[in-house]
Amino acid sequence: MIYLEVRWIHNLSDEPELIVSELDNDRNEIRKVEIFKNNRKGYADKDDSVNGSCLSEIPIPIVEEINSDNQFMAKEISRERFEEIWNERHF
């Protein structure tokens, strides 16, 4: 598994500023949490889609490719950090 945190730098109130994903070895999203500037959260997994969040239908690019666009700052995170964010998604 791969765990990814992507900060999206923008001024759009209806788009997340932080996207945290769990990816399989083919880089397909399994679970995702999106956090907005007003602390609203959306999340998705194979069974649920909340507050407009949904899993990507295509594999997620590698960190270097994401970071080649200066509006994104991506990094891999630990499974423990992902689980912490996932477990707080309802708050």
C-alpha cells in the first residue's frame, strides 16, 4: 500500500485543500479523505462517498509527477498517519 498526502494551493472555496489517499500497488485509490479550508471533510471508499468525494477512476501519478505542477505539494506519508486522518473523517 501507498499513502499519499497532497496539498492543493488554490483560492476555491468548494474544492479541498488537502487530499489524503490510500493507494494499492497499481496506484488506484482505495480510501480518500478531502479536507476543505473551512474544515469540512469529505471521504470515499468502495462503499461510501460523502460530501462529494469519490475515488479516482484512474491511477494516481507518482509524487514527482504531481509536484511538477506548482499548485500541488505531494508527499508519501505513513500508514499510521493515514489511519489517524481516516479515523477523524467524521469530525
